[in-house]
Amino acid sequence: MPVRTFSAPTITAIAALSLVHFASIAAAAAASAAPSAVDDLIPSTAFAQAGIGDEHTHAYIGGFTWDWPWRHDWGPASLSGYFEAAFGRWTTDEHGVEGNSWMTQVGLTPVLRARPGGSASGWFAEIGVGPNLILPLYRSGRKHFSTEFNFGDEFGFGRDFGAHRQHELGLRAEHFSNAGIEHPNPGENFAQLRYSYRF
């Protein structure tokens, strides 16, 4: 049986066609995956909040949230969650923060949200805890933090409204401390009003 041979140009052409075919498959896969990856980075909401704490301290915070891809219903109640990235400033009237009355807060917090009336309800309650950096060391009046790393605990409730439920108003209680990593650890408490806009 004769053996079929291919010339060098033919082999080159076959290899080139194979590469083109592989490249087209890879490009199609990348195109289908890219929107999903980009969508994961797009925040669900943007928010701004302001509040007052102990020791004449005020907080002004902004940030974004990313909804989790799950929701669980228990009878009439619905449970969901999101990640929250926050950046803001604290200011104190005591001017006792190493010569600077402004502190910067950067935090990332997973938050659980419950809707007592189910997912169709406009009312919600939420709770979360996450790591925060507060720079420089917080010092105000009688309170002196010993670490820049702290945990932020938050509990709040609110309601969404608007034609597409794109607006939210909420009231939050927040506590910051280092969970006893170092002492002193007096903690700081805030009551904050928050507005969010859903994209």
C-alpha cells in the first residue's frame, strides 16, 4: 500500500489552519467568559452614609456592595447577602489624634440581609462583621485605640423604594474594636444614616 507523503508547504498550511481553528475556539471561549467575569466586578449598589459616635466623633463613609448569587426562603422570610467595600473619614472635635483630627477608614464586610415579609417586601434588617483599617491610630478624649486593624460590627434596618426599588434608606448601629488583640481596646460606637442606589 503506497504511503502518502505531504510536502513541506502542505504541512505548513495544515499547521496554520489548525492554529487558526484553535485560536478561533479560544477566542470564542474567552468572549463567552469575559462578560461573566466583568459582570462579577460590577457593583450592585453605591452608598453614602454619615453618623455620629462617642467622644464627639463624626463619620462620613461611601462605598459599593456586591450581591451574593444566592437567596434562601424560610416561610414568609427571605435571607440574602452581599459584600460591602467602604472608604471614609472620621473626624473628632477633640483634636487628639497625634496632631491630626481626621482618620481614614477602609473596610470589607460580608453582610446578611433578612426580609421578614419575603423577597417582595420593601423592609429589611441586616447584620455583618468584617476587617477595617483605621489610620492613624484613633485617639479622642478618653479613648485611645492600640491597633490600626479593627473589626467593624454592624446592625441595621431599612426600606427600599422607587419604581424599580432602586433607592434604599437605612439606619445602622456600628461598633469598631480590635476584639481584644491588644489593649487598650475601648471601642467606638456610631449611629449612621445610609442611602444606597441600586444599579
